[in-house]
Amino acid sequence: MARDNASLLPGTLDLIVLQLLSAEPTNGYDLALRIQAISHDVLNVNAGSLYPALYRLEEKGLIKAAWAQTDAGRKAKVYSVTAAGKRSLVDQRDTWERFAGALAAILKTT
Amino acid sequence: MSAILRRLRVWFRALARRDVVDREMRDEIARHIERSTERLIARGLTRDEALAEAAREFGNVGRIYEQSRDARGVTAVENFLQDIRYAARGLHRTPAFTIGVVLTLALGVAANATVFGVVDRLLFRPPPYLAAPDRSHQLYFARTVNGAEAIGEAYQYQRFVDLAETSTSMDLLVAFSTIRGEDTMDAEVAMANASLWRFFDATPVAGRFFTPAEDRWENGARVAVLSYDYWRSQFGGASSVIGQTITIATQKYTVIGIAPRGFRGLAGDMPAMFLPIAVAAGDLIGPGWMAERTSYASSWFGLWGRRAPGVSVEAATAELTRAFAASYRRQLAAEPQYTPPIETVKPHMLLASVLADRGPHASGESRVTAWLLAVSLIVLVIACANVGNLLLTRALDRRREIAVRLALGVSRGRLVRGILAESALLATLGATLGLIVAQLAGSFLVRMLMPVTGTSGAMTDPRTLIFSGGITAFIVLVSSAAPLAQLGRTDVIASLKSGGRGLSPRASRVRATLGALQVSLSVILVVGAGLFVHSLERVAAIPLGYDAGNLLVVDPKLRGAALDSASEAALRQSLLDRARANPAVASVTLASSAPFSGARITLPFVAGLDSASTVRLGEFILQLASPSYFATMGTRVIRGRGFTDADRNGAPRVVVVSDAVARALWPNQDAIGQCLRLAKPTADCRTVVGVAENIRQLRIDSDRGLEIYVPAAQGGAGFTRLVVRTRHDASSVAESLRRDLAGLMPAGAYIAVTPLSTRIANVTRAWRLGAVMFSAFGALAAIVAAVGLYGVVSYGVNQRGHEIGIRMALGARALDIVRLVVGEALTVTTFGVAIGCSIAWLVAPRIGPLLFGISSHDAGSYAGACIALLIATLVAALVPTARAVRFDAAVALRAD
């Protein structure tokens, strides 16, 4: 638990969720698996923080949810990014890249 | 905006579709765990192991529910509902407390809503439909007369014409007046120029309003716009009334429109109808006025105006003053013999509020009412302090419960919301009940005390509702302050250890302070009540110089009816005879004026006094009277004689003077037998045959009482009134007498019969209002404060049960216990009384001008207030003391 969340900087979960959902709408479970897979198990996002994050983003109007049939023929709640969410993603990504670039530059100086 | 909408939608969904949303969330999470389990089984775990591992992986489901719901904003709403439910359950468990608090608050809210309604009407609310309230004014003018500046509000028609022609700063000038006596209904009729309709933003319910072309001397139109109320009450709201004719005075007017509901123009009362002023004035005031309409002789209507956009009040005032000066010069040129020079008169204009009671000089009623608003707010603060005290007691009683909840991890924020929810619930219940009381009793109260009509009930008036809402919020904040402060200090460990009992010196101090606050505020109100009651007593004790009970003043209004002097004399005689024949009438007299309804001023000339020194003595009032005058009025002739039938025209001319006149004109001689000439130094000599006691004719509070009585038969024309003494209650005879006499009046004329007591009630209203309201509120405040003190003392006794038990076990006598308990209450009261008296002493001089014959530092009122509060304290301490004395030491100690 401690390792999982320690690797996640505050505020980054929203960015991750937006990024992944903008690539492909999906349900909560598959989203959790995908975060884990893409980050090569570095980011093990706990369901305990994923679902509140999803509801929070939904309430802010950045993502929206719809009940859809999955491949297995069962109903699941599928999340996708709204127009406002896309704008927010661009903003957040810029901010993050600037931040990461600056941090990298600082860490390279010895 | 869209963010707010979305938020509202989420909350709505959270509330209305809570179950659906919750079920969706549970489904989603269940699906997640299910798929984790499947994945783990695929990796070779058993189903049970997989289920356990999946649940572990997922984390605390309950917490996730909570967090998710927080994220959706559900929790806040749910918590709020839960707080309210919790508070409601708590209040339901303690009905006595709840009823006490709700009643206390209801009284406070009812008092405030009622008084606010009146103050708002008198001082703040513009007349309905006013188009541009911020640019609209009533126009007053000031001029210097006899070295003193006087403010006037009545204008001559020619002045209005002059101002309307020259003024550039005003968009609109509205001449507006009301006159009584539509047909024989004795209803009020409004007259105005056509600008009235642009001054207001009103559209007729039916028909149309009149136009400038219809409001002309020549070729104007006799048209009438009915008020909504009159239309409903007299014509049943039928639209067929448009085009019908109605008789006003002697003329027929065509109804052309109906004003919208509530429209009363610039009148204080709802008039029956609105007529074009140039047309109606001739019919309603009389043909004499038509002749002098272009002169500056008679002033009879008020003037309102609307500043042009962009013109400041100062600029408009200056410009109107110049226009007024120009008009005054025109007056000087036209009527030089009556017009004092402009340099001594120094006329200037004043732009004041549209509301007459604000005026350049606030009316007595409006000043008293403004004070009443302050007073009713004090009552509310007392009620809040009391409720705060009770809530604090509850908080203290629940210390253990609160400590347990804190220990269980309930946040202090949640407890704060709980306390606020409780006071909000109480305040809402109290305010609702208060509004119901104000609705039922308020209009009755207003009618009884105020000359304001058309006040809608508290619950149907949006402004009063908004005000009451503000008050409710105020109650919530003020009354929960003490328990919240207590909560902030709750020490969980100590409270749990002491078992939620034991002493809390700090809380008792808060309670004592609240008690002292209530006492001090009550003292202020009771002092005010004392001052006003004493004033009213002094006013009632003023020797009027006549017996005002059972007197009716009969005003024949000839209006349009043109009578020659012979038929006028015949009418007068027949009115006298008919009135005298009425079995309810004891005696009748002719009189040129009656108290508090104007008077004729005259100037006496006597040997040894030049006119300048006579003028300095004051205004002399000329009263024409028949032989029965003094007996009917109840005015005593203290020396010499009154009039007799022998004092007829042609007989030696006689006068009776008041005592004040006798002393003023002949300071060192007997007035009887002196010669007095009226109006002109060359007039006939009239011999003083009697001296009558002084009377109050023009003002009740200060009147020089300079009265000169002339026999009616020797005084020439100009009788306008009869005064009738009835055998029993005058007001019950008034209407039958009016109907009796109305039959004698010529067509178009009418007759008004008013009990003199009504006129006296009008001039004493401000004092009576102050006395009644301050007494009612003062008594209310003292009772609420006594209840509060009872709470303080009673709680103290409960808290100190141990101490008292031990003291009694150690041999304390009952008297010692009484001293202990009552002493505490008296300490609180003494503090409160001292503070209250000090504040009252400082504030009272400001109500000085509203008092009569009494200093605002009247020792009796202050002492009375202190004694009243001390008695209230003793009464409040009685029951708890009795309980304390009966304490069984063994029981008290065993309870430990």
C-alpha cells in the first residue's frame, strides 16, 4: 500500500485517468489494469483511490459515464472524456511536462 | 452559472435519486471485485482465496463508498438532513423546552414583523408603482415669517403653473391633493394633473387614464379614474362601469378607467377615484376658488417632482429655488399689498422624500415608530439571549453525550452543524408561528394605533417576509453563539471523568452574563415605558378648558352649492333646530371653530398697547359663539357672564375673553368693562363682559390660549360649524345625527360629523403609541428576562445540589440556603439593572422631544423599572429556592 501510493504524486491520478480515458473509453476495472500494465507495474493504483477519483472527475464534468454492454455481454459503466475534460487534459499535461522538465534539469545538475 | 447548475443537478440527483445512484455505485464496485476474483482464480487460487485476495486488493469498501459519496457531494446533503432529523428528534424528546423556545422566538418575530411593516410603510416603502423612486421627491418650500423659518408643503395653483413653466431641472411636476366627500359617501377623492400617470409606472386594469388635454380650465373633461378598491366595492369589479357617469358634488363625471390594484397615487389612504385637478377643483372646492385660481391667495395641494436624469439633488434644489423666486416676484407684482418683500421672506425650495412622514421634519408617529423598531429589536435580542441560555443548558446537560461523540471520532464541525441545525429548526418554527401571529394580530394592532391603511398582512408582504428571514438567520447565529463557545471548550477527558456533571464555572459565568444582558435590556424598555406612560398621563391631565367627552363637531360642507346669506342663515337655523330636536342631544351651539381643526386669527386693539406689542403677545383666536356655547363646550366663565339671547345684532357689542387674554392685555386691571376693538383700530368698541378659562385650541402640548369670543349674532357671517353635546356616548350618536342633518343640506353639499375625542386621539396618538407599545414590549421583555433568570437560578440549584446538600447536612438553616440562591439571582439582576439604567440614562435624552411634561431622566421611571425587575427576579427565584430548601442532603449525597 505504502509503496503504491508513494509513487503517485498528488494530483497525478486525475491526469493519468484523463490521459488513458481520452485514448480509449473504458470501465473502472480495465482502467485499473491498464494503468498497471502501461506503467509496468510501477503504478499500482488502488481501487480505493481510483473510484473516488472517477466520481470526482464525473462530478466536475471532465468525464462522463454510460452503461454499456461489454464484450462478455455484461453491463458495465464505461467512462469517457468530455470536451471540458480534453481541454483540462491539455492544460494539465503542459503543466506536468514543464514541471517534469524543470525537475529533470535540476536533477541533472550536480 | 453552468457550474452552479451542474452542482444543483448533482445535488438534486444525490437527493432525489439517492437510491439509484447508490445502487449503481455498488453494482460497479461489485463488478470490479468479481472480475478481480475471476482473474485470481485464473491464476490458480481457490474461489475463497481469490475472493479474500480481491477484497484485500480493493481496500476498505465502506471507506470507498464514503469517499465516493463525498466526491459526489451526497454526504453534505445527507449530513444536513441527518442533522435536521437528529435535531428534530432531540426537540421532540423535550417538548417543554421546545415549546418555550418557539413561543419566545415567535413573540420576538411577531413584534418585529408587525413594527417593521408599519415603519416600512411610513418611512421606507415608496408608494406602489412609483416609476423612478430615486429621482422622485415631494417638494417643500421654506420661507421666513416673523424672523423664523417655516416649511410649507401646500401650493397655490398659480405657483404650480409658474414652476412648471420655468423649471428645467424637473422631468415632471405633479400637483396632488385629496378632498373628502364624493357624493354623499364621504369617501376621499384625489385630484391631480395628468403628469401623475407618468410619475407612476401603472397601466389601467380597464379603460385609460386622463390626459393633459382633459385637465384644463376651459374645455376640460369631467372624467374619473376609479381606484381598484372602490371599483371592486362599489361596482363589483364590472368592466361595464367604463363610460358610466357618477355624480361628484353637483356634476356628472364619466368613468374612463380603473387604476391597478394597490395604486393610491400620492395619497396616504386609498382614494375612491382620481380626477383631473383643474376640472375637479372648481366643482369640489367651490365656485369662489375658480375666481381666484390665477391669484396666489389659496394654497391647497402638495407638489411632487421627478428630477431629470443626470440632475443632482443640489442642482435641482438650486434651480427650483430660482424658479420659486421668479414666481414670487410675479406674485409681488400682482398682489403687492399682501406680499411681504422677498428679502425678508427668503424663499427656497427643499427636495425631500416622496414619503410624507419622512418629510423635512419627521412626523411624531414616524419618529415613535422608528424607536419602536429599535425596541422590538431589543425584545428580539432578549429572546435570543434567553434561547441561547436554554440551548447552553442543553449543551451542558449533554456534555457527556457530546464528549462520547467526540471520543468516537465525530468531528467538531459536525457537532457545530448539529447545534446550528437545532437553532435553525427552532428559529424557523418560531418565525413561522411569529408570522402567523403577526398576520392575525398585526393588522389589528396597526389599525388600532396607526393612521396607516392598506397594510397587508405579514405573511403576504414580500418585504416583511424577507425581513423576517433575515431576523431568523440573526436568531440562529445569536442564539447558538453560547452553546458553540461551550462546545469549543469541551474537554473530552474531563467531561467523561466527571460524568458530565459537576461545576463548570465558566459556563455559569456565560449564563449569568446572558441573564444580566436580558435584565439590562429589559430595564431600558421598562424605563422607556415609564417615561411614555407618565407623558401620556400628563397629556391626559392637561386642562383642556372644555369637557371633550360626548362632544360632536358638525361640519356642513357647502361645496359647490351657492347660497345667498339669507338662505345660508336659514340653513344654519334649521340645522340647529334639527340637532336640538334629536333626543340624544343635550345642547347645541354654533362655533366658528372647534379644537384641533384650525381657527381664525384676529388682532385686538386696546388702549395703551400699539399693534406691534400686541402682535408680540401671540396669535389671538377669534371664536364666534352662540349663547349656549360655554355650556355646551363645558368651558367655565370665571368672571362676569357668558352670552345671552340679548346680545343680538344691534344690541351693545360685547366680547368674552380668555383668562390669558385678560392677563395679556390688561395686566394690572380688571378686564371686565374694558373696550376692545377687533382687526382694525377704528373698529367698533366691544365691551368685555366675561372672562373664560383658557382652552387648548390649536395644539394640545403648548397653547397660549388667547381666545376672544364674539356673539354669533354680532360677528357677521362665516359660521362653518355646530358643536353638539350628546346625552350618551358621542361616537354612537354621530352617524344617526349625520343622516338626520344630511337631509337638510342642498344638493351637492354634505355634512361631516366627528366626535371631538377622535380629534384629540389624533393629536395624542404619538404619546399613546409610545406608551402602549413600550409598555407591551417592556412587559414582554421583563417576563422573558424573568424566565431567563429562572433558568439561570434553577440550573445553578441543580448544579449545586451537592454543595447545598452538604451545607444542610452540616447544619445550614433554610434561611442560609435562601440567601445563597436568591443572592446569586440578585447579583445578576443588580448588574443588569445598573448597566441598563446607565444605558437608558445615556439614550433617553434622544426621546426627550417625544415626551411631554417629564424629564427623560425622571427618577420615578428609573426607580420603577429597577423595582419591577427586582420583583421579577424574586418571583423567578421563588420556585428554585423552594426546591433548594427542600433538598434532602442524603439523597443529594447518595446520588454520587
